[in-house]
Amino acid sequence: MEKKNWSNTIDPTNPLIVQSDSSLLLEVYNNKFEEARNELVKFAELVKSPEHIHTYQISSISIWNASAMGIKFEEIVAVLHKYSKFDVPQNVVETIRIIYSRFGKVELLKDTTDESVILHIKDSKIELEAFSMDKLKKYLFNKISDGKYKIDILRRGDLKVDFFNQNIPIYDIAGYTPGDPLEINIVKHTKTGKDFVLRQYQKLATDAFYQSGTDLGGHGTIVLPCGSGKTIIGIDILTRIKSYTLILATSVASVHQWIKEILDKTDITEDMIGEYTGDKKEIKPITVSTYQILIYRKDKESPFPHLGIFQAQNWGLIIYDEVHLLPAPIFKITSGIQSKRRLGLTATLIREDGHEKDVFCLIGPKKFDTPWKVLEKQGWISEARCYEIKIPLLEEQTIDYLTSDLKSKFTIAAQNPLKLLVIKDLLTKYQDQHILIIGHYIDQLKTISEELNIPLITGKTPNSMRDELYKKFREGEIKALVVSKVANFSIDLPDANVLFQVSGTYGSRQEEAQRLGRILRPKKHNVSYFYTLTTKDSIEEEYAHKRQRFLTEQGYNYEIDYWKPEEILCLK
């Protein structure tokens, strides 16, 4: 196809470079940056967004998602030509055409005769391809007409995953069961009397998911930084769908936070919201539960007694908070409830096991994403200054370290006792701030807590005590907390502005991002400080650099400092 069909002459002042590997480079400091970015996110995945150049990638899933949103092939190619400063490689256009052509050739439709769905394969070549693979052929035994097969509705999710894994996208337009109705509305003034208005990006995120209530919307994932108000987006969607809703969170503290926010931002009453946790077992029109209670069982051979909550009500919406953490049993049950509207919320879809695609297939594709640094510049999240402090290993530990296996080496380095001295220095520097000290090893955290006389919260801390300590921290009665990885997610501590990370879960990029997120909520001075303490010349350094990769790709820089036991720490 000729270029004249797509654009006028190439403009060297444009912000975009389209590369032959289907990656896109977008110049941040260009007058057309925001205009181009708003178009690219419709069909390309943001890979990294450092300060000067943002990188996007065109992939099968990004093109199929665009197709599902109603974006035409011609519109995608026109955008590339409109904003590119050089010729768009023809192989990229052809790649997009091939990917795009596979979407919509296989559909899931509603069967109006019974409780099943119809798989409609419109392309005979794809039908032959499916029959050639045992993993797909097993779904094609109940043929009802040319290219149409009746599918058990409970296999709707598994079918989508299996076909996707064979590079065959399924356009799921079988729709949803409405769920029991629930009258709920956003309020203009919160219970504390404050004006309440959604931010522009929150409205855009809701619109992208809801799609005016059509079958094009209703299932998908929204990706936004910690502290940017994903809970508010979930509440807004809840009030649009107006149906019984199940919300799944990562902890009891998160459950309480959801309940508090719903009561504060909507006109719903307390008797309409239930808590389903280890402490309470309430099922109400809006029920908030934890992943942990749902996947609890006595032993590996026993059934999951609480998974029945998925069928306990006629839910119209299920919200998965921190959706990237979905445990396998929840994935499995979710594959069987594809008739429910499903919303995933997360700061990053990174999973170290590579199962991000399952989130897309079973919860839904990414509907909205905004770079962290964009919201920082707009003042919606705090500016974060990141440091890595490298600490030597004590001489008496060096021999043990050198003669240990890799796992033991990491443990020795991560629990370096000199980290306690560094924290003491840092506490002097930030004595008037709201400080979190977070780590992976409980014994290490206990030592820090006892030596510094700072309260400790771990997985064994009773929920009532956790809530009380969080409350005292929010109110300023306590200036510092020592916390285990239970504080990695969804903890509402808006004034926390300094975090010392003393140890972590190996090279987890997701954990690094979540921990930074604990201090990103906007605040008065809107500057936060994130410190990672690592043992110099150890395997912990290597893991730290792996952990930092996601944040550096988002545009964050780590300033490196070296600490010596005989010196007083003096940082800029």
C-alpha cells in the first residue's frame, strides 16, 4: 500500500521514531508529545518511560486490545505516519496488518437457548489450525453449524487462555449476567465535609473500562501508580454498574480501607457492606474479602471452603485489587465466572512467573495506563528521590559468606548487622518525618524494632493491633513503624514520606515498585525519600539492580552512596 494513502510529507519536527522491530521511541520534550502519547497508548504497550525518551512496543496483545476497543487498522497506521519524523518501515505496517487480521475471526457469542456460549470460527484456515492442536481440538466436539460450536459456559475462560496461547485471540462478546441491582451513587461531599471530584485521569480510566455499559467494556485491567487513587476508580465503576459487587484485596487492612472509602465517597449505608475475612464472615450486597481467606484450606488435599463466596451472591461486578498477585486457585475459579464483569487494579502487571497473559485473558486486557512520572509532574503523586546505600560486610562474616551457597549468601548479605547503624544515622537525618522501615526477614526486623524502640508489624500481628498502629501513625502519635512485607500493598498511610528498605524478596521488580508506592501519596511538600540498603560486593547488589529495573524504566534514578562504619553518614 502506498504511503500517500496515510499521510502528507514526513515532518522532522515530529516526536516519534518507528523502528523495524515494532518498537516506538517518543520524545518527551516535543510540543506534540502529549498528543502523540494519547494516541499511541491505544495500540502500543508502554515499556519504559525515563526522562527524555519513552519506549512503546507494538505486540499481538496490544493490537488485539485495540481491535476489541473498535480501533481500525487504518487508524493505527495513520497515527504512526502522522507523528513519525522518518518513514514508517513497511515491515511494521505489514506486521500490524497480519496481527490485526487474526482478531475477530474467532468469537464467543451468547447462546440464547441455554446456559452455554457459542464459539464461532469464521475463518476455515483457523478452524483447521485449531483441529490440528489437541489443546484446542478438545473444545470442538459439539458442532451446531458451519464454524459454530457449543461451549460449556464454565469453560469460557479456559478456552480463551488456551486459544490465546496458540496465537488465536478470541473476541468475547458473549456479554455478562447483570447481577442483582444495587442503587449506589458518588457523593459531592464526603462524610468529613470535603468536596469530592474525580481527577481527569480517573474519569478517563473509568470510561475506558465501562465503555458506556456495552459488551465492549466490563472486563479489563487499569494500571496506575500507587497513591494515584485506584480505589476511587473502582468505586466510580461500582456506582456506574450499580450491581452487587465482590471486592478482593490483599489484606484485612486493605479490606477496611476499601470499606472506609466506599462509605466516605458514596451514599451507601454500613448495613449494605460486608467484611469476609478471618475475623468476620459477612456476605452483603457489597462484600470485601481477602485473597488469603479465599485460598485457605487445612491441607493440600482439602477443598477450599471459602471459594464458594464467588457463587454466594448474584454478583454483577468483581474487583481484583493488586490483580498481578492473583493466586492460582483464584485464577482457576475466575476462568469459570466469565459471565461477571471483572475489574483488575494494579500499579504494575509484572509477575516474576510470567503469567501476566492470564490476567489479560481471564480478567481482561489493559484498558488504561499512565506513566508514573507523568502523574508526578502533575502533582498527583509525590516526587520520589531514590538512594542505594552500599554497606561493607563485617570481617568476621566474610568467611561464612564466601563459603556459603547462593541462598545462604543472600541471607547473610541481606541481614548485615551494620544496616542497623545506617538506619540510626538516617533516623537522625529524618527525625521529624513519617518513616517506614521495611524488610523481608522477621528476625532482622525484630532486632531493629527492639534496638530503636519502634513498633513492629508482621503477619502475626493481630489485625486490631495493626489498625491501631496504622491509626496512630496517620495521626502523628507514632513517627516510625517497622513493617514486614505485609505492608507491601494497599496500606493507606498518606503522610509516610521516608522509607528504609533493609531487605527484600530477591530480585522482585514488583516488590520494589510496591514499596516505593507506600510513600507516593501526595502530601504537603510532595517530596519523598526511598532508601535501599545493600551489602557491597555481594549477591544482594545483583538482586537490587534487578529489582530497580522497573522503576528506572519509569524514569526514577538511584543515587549511590557508600557507608563506612567509622564515618557519620552525610547525604545531600
